[in-house]
Amino acid sequence: MSLHPTVVVTGDGDTRVVAGALEISTLAEAGSLLGAWSKKGSSRSLSIARLDKLDTPGAMFLCGLRDKGVELTGVRAEHQALLDLICGLDLKPLPKVQSIARWRQLVIQIGKGAEDVRHELLDIITFLGRAASWTVRALIHPAGLRPAAISRHIAETGIQALPIVGVMAVMIAIVIGYQGVAQLRPYGGEDLTINLVAVSVLREMGVLITAIMVAGRSGSAFTAEIGVMQTREEVDALKVMGIEPMQVLVVPRVIALVITLPLLALFADIMGLIGGAAIAQFLLGVSPTQYLSRLPNVVSGGDLFVGLFKAPIFAFFIAIVGCMHGLRVSGSAESVGRETTQAVVKSIFLVIALDAAFSVLFERLGI
């Protein structure tokens, strides 16, 4: 016995007999066997007495043959009820979808994008306010703090990130040094490369590269951790137990990252200056002792302050965005990946946008 339904058409001339199963899986075969025949002559008849199975698509096919003038004979009672129902439907083709001009599509996409950005900004501001409120409440009432969770996140986001942050800071300093020497040497000002490296690392590159690394490393981890908790309904369990997820999941991560990122930025500054010393020794013949003696004349405490001042603000926004997208996870693995990607992209964008805003502000203030 065949496992797959089949349809058989026999007969010749104006009379044909269909047997077997006329259903969605055999409809294509039946159409190829009866399509050309149904268009010939005016007195055609099709016997369906030997039809074992008939489903709705098969009934629609037979109704189409009847509309073309084919007489259906040998209709069994159970098939007649289905045919009466399907053939009695007022089937109309779907209306043609009107095409939209390309310029209108562009305008619609721009408007939709602007609306999405507006909603996203409102969500970030709302979540920012809630997180700030809970963080301040926890600091005012230290009994609500969770030292074990904070210390764990400090270790994960800070201590474990030291190697990659240090290597990146040294590499960035070397790149800036090489490019500075290449551009300044034709003008006889290659000694100013030390100034360029030191100021760039302390004011901008040290904290910026560190913040971007933390956003990609720790911000994504925050989203993934909280997102997995969402998929396992652990966040809902906390709410059922009367525990506020903001207090348990968000506040410890925010406090830990605000503590960690300035320390990582300071470490990146030190490693960047070491990279500058190496490039000065290698390209300019300036010994480490001479390099250190020149640093007080090149940079000031204000340069270090500018970099470290931005670090906790970057950390706060990175933690907020990471936790917000983690709580947005809807329950599937695909949602975890999507929200993690969006968290990293938004965190890096916010870091760069805030850094640009601080650069303009400090320039206007003369710092």
C-alpha cells in the first residue's frame, strides 16, 4: 500500500473518470491531467464516484471545472455536501495592491524611523529615571545594597577586563605615535609626537577606547544575563516574591560599572603612556627617563581630569542600556541575540555622542 496519496484519471473523449485522492498534495497532478481536457468541447463529464478522498482544495478544483462546463457525475453524498458548500462561496480575486511611488516609500521610511527614534529616546529616558531613582535610594539606604553582587560584577567587568584594556591602550598609543611621527617629521616637529600621544591618551583615547571595550564586553553580558533570566521567567518570579527587579538586577550592575570604568580608564591611561614611551624610545631615541621628565610639561592634571570625569557617565549609560535591553527580551533565543546586538550598538553610539558633546563643552569652558 502506497504511503503517499495518488490521483488517477482514466477514460477518453468527453468522459473521464477520476479515482484515488483529490487533495492538496495531488492537486498539481490532477491539474496537469485534466487542465487541457477541461477546455475542449461542450459536453464533457467527469465521474468522481471512485474518488476516495476529497478535501477543500480538491473541492475548489472540481468547482472550477464545473464553472467551465464540465458535468460532475457519480457524486457521493459526503462529497456532495462539501461541493455544495465550496461551490456556493462567492470567491473573488484579491484586489490588486496599489504600488507606492519610491519617493513616498522614502518619506514613509524616514517618518517611521523618526517615530522609532522618538519612542526609543522616551524608553531610555524613562528607564534612566527609574534606574537613577533606585540607585540613589540604595545609596541613601545602604541596607538595600547587595555587596556580594556588586563585588562579583566589579570582578567580571573590571579585573577580568584588565588584559584586553591594557593591550588595546598600548596599541592605540603606538598607532597614534607612528602616525604622529610620519606627519610631523617632514616639518621637523617629530618631538611633538610625545605631546600628541600623551594628550590624546589622557583626554580622549584612553577613556573612549575603554568605554567602547566595556560596552562590547560588559554591556552585552548584562543584556544576555538578564535576557536569559527573562526566558526562564526568573524575573517574573522575583516580581511574584515581591522583589523589585530594578533593585536586584539593575542597581548592582550600575554601581559596579560606575566604580569599574574610571579605574579601567586610569589603567588605560597608564598603559597608553607606557606605549608612548616605547614608541618614543624606538622612533625618536628618547629614553624612558627623558620621556617621564617631559610629561609634566606636556600634560596637566586637567587633562587627566577630563578623561576620568567622563568615565562614570559613560559607565552609567552603558549599564542602563544593557540592563534595559535585557529586560526587553520576550522569551526566545532569537530575542536575546537581537536585544544584545541593539544594546551594544546603542551603547557605543551613546559613548561616542557623549564624548563629542563633552569635547565641545570642555573647549567652550577652556578646560
